[in-house]
Amino acid sequence: MNDSNYFLKGQKEIAIVHDALVVSAGSERVALNLRAIFPDAPIYTSAYLPENTYPEFENKEIHTLPFSKYIKSEKQFKSLFLIWYWGFSSLDLSDYDIVISSAN
């Protein structure tokens, strides 16, 4: 089949979940590429530091977990692993037909 989006017929609701957008590295580039493939998909992440990661994330629909507004650095983010674990486990993504998870 030549249609690369054959599995998306019927306008499925898609969400992208990425562990954190706090640096400019390879896993963040993967999240950007996923967003390019699925341009309407919102991104759910634990924390987002726009000044520390790729500017292409600006103006995208990005949802962060509670407490993310207190994060100011990657080091601080990593020290709060248990909070992020709890946050991701409590995410309600039941409105989505497909959830794509990306992490470093």
C-alpha cells in the first residue's frame, strides 16, 4: 500500500507523550519529528522549558504536568523523578485513539 497513513483513515485522535522538553537533544528532535508527522497532535510532557529546547516547539499545543512551572533546569527536573512518575500515571488520555510515547 502506498499510503503511508493507511492506519489513520477515519481521522483518529492522536496524542504525543514525551518525558520532558527541558533541553535540546536527540529525543526532543524525535518529538519534533513526530509532531511534524502528526501536526494536529498535542504534546503531553512533564516539563517544558522553551528557552532550553528547540524553538520549533513554540506555538505548539503542549500540556505539562502539575508542578512543572517550578522547574528551572534539567538538573532540577531529574531530581523530581517520582513526581513525574506519579504525574504520568495519572494522565487521562482516554479521549485519544492513538498515544505515541517518546522518551530519552
